[in-house]
Amino acid sequence: MNPSQSPAWRALEERRKAFQNRTLASLFRADPGRAERFHIAAPHLTVDFSRHWIDDETLGLLQDLAREADLAKERKSLLDGEAVNHTEHRPAWHSALRSNPDDPSLARTLQQEQTQFLGFAQALRTGRIQGSGGEAMETVVCIGIGGSDLGPRLVTEALGRPNAPVRVRFVSNLDPDELMRALEGARAQTTQFVAISKSFTTLETLENLRAALVWLKDAGGDSIDPSHHLAAITAQPQRAVEFGVHAKRVFTFPEWVGGRYSLWSACGFPIALAHGHEVFLDLLRGARSMDRHFASAPFEANVPVLLGLLGCWYVNFWGVKTRAVFPYAQRLARLPAYLQQLEMESLGKRVDRESHILPYDTSPIVWGEVGTSAQHSVFQFLHQGTHWAPSDFLILGTNTESLDRRARLLNAFAIAQADALAMGDTVLGAARPTAVHATAPGGRPSSLIELESLGPRPLGALLAMYEHRTFVQSVIWNINAFDQFGVEVGKKLLEQRLDGSALS
């Protein structure tokens, strides 16, 4: 199915022309209730869509596009665990990790896997896991890359200061510097390494794990038994055992869990270690509430659906090539990097599900930075550049009385920037600059996303929202969001070059 030949797509092409000589300010003037009507609630968050190039007619056509793509059916297939990843012939049922699937056998398996890795995390937190010399572990170094690192690291940091008696460190880069920094202050006798790799063949992860074993031997001497200091999280347990990890220290998750969706599985072990198993379970509960919203809310009130449709609106009818994400919370500093993988790995496809070359664009480039730092680096481009990027501004509960002055300023800055991008310098009224070089045209759209807090439930809901937003776009574009064959190209070339070389 080529969506660009559908009636709704063609109607949207015509509808785009209706905005040619308009401004976002004029849309607000023409519709006094716009800010309220385009403000939609979902579990643990609200989204203000009013600063977008939309009106009721446009939203109706975008929903028609979703219906023509049979989004409701595709959504059900995803959430029911059908084989939506057609190239690899398996489901993408990460939502089952945070719910209770109807299949009793699967439910038992998922519960067992969860109980095992949460139990290991709790044993480390309480000092029951000991090193070769009988001392409790003090440092846990989690080694992974891509989805095995980005999601767990984001959430661990976003939830604030860990309450664990152990230090939790992360290593993803092959550059030796990152491992050495993670090991600063660590003692071999009290250090646990946890390799997180779905396939347990990822070169960077295994090389860093080998380097960790060398450090153990050099720092601990002959008294170190590596089996006391190694654990693994993988969908291929036999490979971990063959590497030298004791079978009782190998924790598993299903093969159908994609790396960029894996933080809900045993790959989320660092979250449970740093913050406790109840916090991890609350994270799942928050995501599950967004799953229910996505599954049941009508399109016109469905936050992930509307965000996904807006993404398609800008890429395919406005020619937008990038989108930006600005969390106004330091603890969400890693969110743009996490979303880069989620969206660009899922949507960076050039063929449709029938293997036809696409005649339309798909994923924009995703980028961003934490606010307010971004205001002093990239916002010049956003306000006065020759092309623009639809943006997400994320803020924390503006109605929370306990917010201190700086937190309130953060929110005020985000709202002011969203208004300025939309309205340009017209928001300055009589103070509007007259010099051409000082003017800002406005017309740059954004979503204002307000989280209740940075607790585990709102954070889980936010990340599930972005997952479903990404899926909606894949359905409209008729592409597979769950494979990533492009990632393998460079790996295979490296293997060829290493074959027979001194490094192999």
C-alpha cells in the first residue's frame, strides 16, 4: 500500500496550501478557544498541541489518513503480540513486559524472568552477593551498547539520586577511557560486572567485558575468581555461559524484545539496582497506563496517535527534515539520545513492508539538548534559521507548589520559548524590533509536554508514549519499525576487515 496515493494524503496536500499565507498567531486570533481545545490529557502527562500548524479540518484529515492505513487494526496486532516484525517473523510485544498477557505460559515465563533479575538486583543491594574474598559488592559496572545501554542509563539517571548502597556505573563506548572512568575508586574484590547484550555477540560489549576481566586479574591477582564477579543479561544464555558466566548469573528476556524497547525487560536491571524493585515495577505501571490509553482512546484524544500524525504531517507535507527535543529537566538530559535511537532506528527505512522503494520521506533527524543550556547554543537556529524543526518542550508540573524558584523559571523559559517560536517577535508587542536582522518570523511549531513529576510512573508513561508515537508513524508510512538491518552493514564490513588481521 502506497499511502501517498490515498484520498486522505491527497486531501492533506491540498490542505497544506491553506496555511500558505497564514501565521500561527492568526490561527490563535481566529480561534479564541484554541489553546484549551488542543490541550489533551493522557496518563501522568498532558500535551499542548495548540502551537502546531493544524486546525479542526487538518486534524480530521490526518485521522482519515490513520483510518485508511488501518491504524486501529495494526495497533491491535502490535498489542496482541502478532508478528508485526514481518522481516524477522516475530512479534514486537514489549508491551507484554509491563502487563499480564493472556497466554498463561508466556505470562509465567515473563514473571519468572522478572522475578529472577529483580531478585539479583535486591541481593546486590542488600550485600548478599559477595566477591571472591567474601566481601559485599560495592561497585556494579553495567556493560552494553545501543538499546542495552541508552534506555537503562536514561531511566536510572532520570529517577534521581540512587538509593542503593552500591555504585552503579555504565560502559558502552569501546574507547578505553569510559571503562577506566567507570572503575575509578573500585576494588576488584568488590566489583561486579554485568554484560547486557541481546545476542551476546556484540563486539563492543564483549571487548569491554574482556578488558574488564583483564582489570580484575591485574587489580585482584590470583585470589580473584572471575565467576564471582560476572553476570549477564541476554536472549542467548548459552553464549554467555560459553563465555564464562556462571549459568546462575545469566538472566534472560525474550528474543522478540528489540534492543530499543528492552528497558522493560531484564535489561532494566540497572534501574532496579539503583532505585529498588518497587520503583522498577512502578515504571512498568506507568507505561502500562499509556498502553491502555493508546489502545482505547479515540484518535482525536489519543496523545501518541496525534503526535505520530503530526510527525507525518510535517515530514510529508511541509518537507521537514529534522525535529528537536528539549527537556527542561537536567535528569532528562539523555532523552534526546534515547529518542534518536528509538525513532531513527525504527523509522529510518527506505522500503515499505512489500519491499518497494519508498516515494516519500520517513524519519526526520532527531536531535536536542537539555534546557536551558540549549537556549544559549541552538536556539538562534530555531528562531532565525532558514529552515525549522518542530520541537518538543518537556516540563515538570507547573502547578506543583513545591517547585523552587529555579524550577519555576525553567518552566517559564520553556513556555516563553515555545510562544516565541510560534509567534515570533510579534509577542513583544510595541517593543517589536524594526531592524531586519533582529526580527524573528515565528511560525515554528512545537508541542508542550507537561509531566506530573519525574517519578517512575510519569516517566514510564512518557517513554511508552514515544514508543507508540513511533509506531503510529511506521503504520502511516507502511514500514517495519522493528528491524534494523542497516545497523549490521558496518559490523559485517568490520568483520571482513578483521578476518585474518592482527586484531582478530
